[in-house]
Amino acid sequence: MAAMLLLSAVSVFGHDAPTTATAETKQGFTSIADLDGHELGVQTSVLYEDLVKDRIPNANWHYYTMPNDMILALEANKISAYLIEDVGFVAQYAQHPELVALDEVAGVCEYKVVIGNNERQEYLTQQMNEFIRKSKENGFLDDLYDYWVMNFDAETCVIRTNPVSTNENGPVDIGIEGGYEPFSFESKNEYSDFSGFDVEFMLNFCAEYGYEAVFHSVPFESIAPAAETGKYDFGMNIVYSDEREETATLSDTYYSCDIVFVLEGFNETNAGFFERMGNSFYKTFIKGDRWKLFASGIGTTMLITVASIVFGTILGFLAYMACRHGNLFANKVTGFFNWLIEGMPTIVFLMILYYIIFGNTKMSGTWVSIVGFSLIFACAMYDMLEVGCNAVGKGQVEASRALGYSDHQSFFKVILPQAAQHFLPIYKNDIVTLIKETSVVGYIAVMDLTKMSDLVRSRTYEAFFPLIATAIIYFILAGIMTTIVKRVQINIDPMHRKKEKILEGIKISEDDQFVL
């Protein structure tokens, strides 16, 4: 039987918040204690598990980046239940009526805004706390909560007010979780590319104090670290804890709600397989022109990939040219960077660049990704040149020098063309690897193909078409890039040159003797 939404008695700024649903669960769980010893899910960095660890000490916790990933894990029987705020459950229930929340509440959490660690931190904190106080007094927060939470409808809820800002005090960078209904989610409107409780709240804050709101969609676990390094001026929806209060600058509480366990109930929908697939396809690509999100993500992925290949190839080539005659300083520096970059996981390297090295700059995640992947590809290019050139016999160099070629001419006319035959197959494979590795750039606020797929999944709560489509697109992109390299490889291979090209510049005399 479909679950029926109830209202709790937990007061949030003077009104009730939606919370649990009552229905039979598949496994028969009726209380939190029943979950002890089972596999349970929770979103990374929300700290909800701390509310129940003393009640279910033997539970095994699994951490997920996005809330909808926990639904997939639940359906695949990888976990028995997961923790989420009741307002998030309401949005999930609208798409998945088979979900059930336990009546027993895990606890109550307070949510605050983390203020960026930069020169504006002190007065931005004062302004934010002042705005929160005013919004509670004049009923603005109550109104937001009623509209975006109590009566949320993804199809009809839009930014309602016209928060016109003078922008006299410049832009403020705001970190949000871009696929988190009803607080912040991808939804283009006349005010922003995002909608939701947090978005309308911040648009009105910026209008009040003369700022331009610049929203950045990032994984939830990256919001607080980015703000604490000064990358963002504000980070939204941060769960309060004593430890976070000690290490970060947090605003006053701007909303609070119950935390509940969600389990799988019984799905009574009678839709057949093909009908479900058709609905999933429609929601993934057609509804709201979501195919445009995939197209935008492809463009960003290709920009990062092509730019990184070009810059990385040039940088790696220059490094090899500086090192090839044994220059001690050049070899030491190149060897150190090769060791450092090749020994570090890609995502860790990108996050160090984004949050630390370029943490106090306004460089976008896209350009940080290009810098990072250019350095990674440069290391690979250096190694390829070293292997390829060493494979060319020394006699080739000696012969070219005997013919009067300079060192420069000898390298470019004799060594490099032969070396290319050795390293181009590796070069082609490294391009494919690079395209696949760019899928992690969503961790530093880049809206690439994978991130756009995540945003679609967060709106539709469907996994099949977003993931399959993303995999197919990556296959196509890799195929295009490798085809280009194969064409180059064939063109420079002497075994594939046409007779006319080989004899170019050569004349044949009447007695069939070759004459230069």
C-alpha cells in the first residue's frame, strides 16, 4: 500500500515540518534498534550517523556522495536503510512512493551557513546573522520553508520574488549542492541557473546588501573545505556540530529538521517494463530539455580534454628538450615533478590545486582542471619521448651528423619521426585515459559530462539512462580522439606513404637512373 505522508510535531520557525511515512517495510523493521548489525547508508559529511551510533553500535556504515545514490543502493540490497533529513525524504517520496521512513526519529539537526575564510569574513558573518534574524522576525524564513519544503513541487516551484541587487559591493561566491531538492537544484530561471530554498534565500540576502550572487554547484563534502580555504564566501546547508564550530566560522541557525531512516517498502505500481523505460527516457532527456545539460557537459569535457592534450604535449616536449643532453638542473626539476604528480591520485592532485594552490584566487574549476591535467599529461609525454627516442639507435644520430646535419636538424628530421612510431600507440592510450579521468572534475565545481549526469539523476531519481548515456558518450569521445591520432600515425609511417610522396623531389633520367 502506498505510504501516506504525516506531519511531525517538530517546530521549525513556528510551523510543522513534514516527516515520516507509515507503511510496512520489506524487511519488517519497525524501530531504529532493529537496524543494529545491518548495512546502513548516509551521505558523506552530513554527520547524521553520530545521532544514532550509540543506539546501533554494530551497524556498518556506507558513505555516498549524493542522496539519490542511496536509493539505488537500497534497491540493489547493498544497504538495508539510509539516513536523510525528513525534508529530503519528502522530495524523494514524490518520485519513489515505495520508500518508507521509520516513525522513530533519529534526531534533530541544525543547519547553518559557513562563511569563507577571507578578508571579508568578519563583516559577511555580521551581515548574514543580521539577515537571518530579520528573516525570522518578518516571517521570510517561514514563507520560504512553507513554499519550498511543506508544499514542494519540482514541476511548479520557482524563484518567486524579484530580488534585484545593485551589485555595488561586487560578487559573492556561494557553494551549493546542485542536485539537492528542495534546497538547491538545477533549474534555469530569470534570476539564476538554480532554484530552491537556499538559492532564493541567498538571492534575497544579496539584494539586501548589494552583492551579486554567483552560485557554484559542488559535492556536499566539498562545500565546507572550499569555504574554509577562502574559495567561496558562503557555503550552504552545513550541519552544525561542536567540532565544526571550533574549526569554521558558522552563521546562526537558519533552519532545522528531523533526521529519519528510509527503508524500502512495497511498490504497487503496475507499469510494465517498456512503460517504465519510456518514462525514464522521457524524464532523462526530454522533460525540461535535459538533453541540453548533457550537451553542455560534453562541451566542458572536450574543452578540458583537448586543452590539456595540447598544453600537456607542448610542456612535456619542452621539458624533454631541456633534459635530453643531461642538464643536471633540468633533470632534477623534471624528475621531482614527475615523481610528485605521477605518485598522487588524480582527484587529490586536483583538489590540492583548487583548494590550496589556487585557493585564494578566482580561477574557475575548469581552468584549474586544465592546469592539472596538462601537468599530468606533460609527465606522460616526457616519458613517451624518452622511451621513443631511446629506441632509435645511436647510429642514426651518427649518420645524420656525418651528413652535415646540426644537432637540431638531426633530432627533428631523423630521431623524432622514428621515435614517434614507438610512442604514438602509447600516446593514443593516454588520451583515452585522460578523457576518462576528467570524470572526477565535478569534485572541484566543474559542470562536466559526469556532473551533468549526476544533476539529471538527482532530479529524476533514475539511474539507468543517465549512466548508460554517459558511458556511451565517453566511448564516442574516446573513439573520435583515437581516430585522429591513428590518422596522424598512418600519415607519418613510411610504410604507408604513397610512391609519389616517397619520390617527391627526385627526378628519373632517361636511362632509369635516379637523379637528385
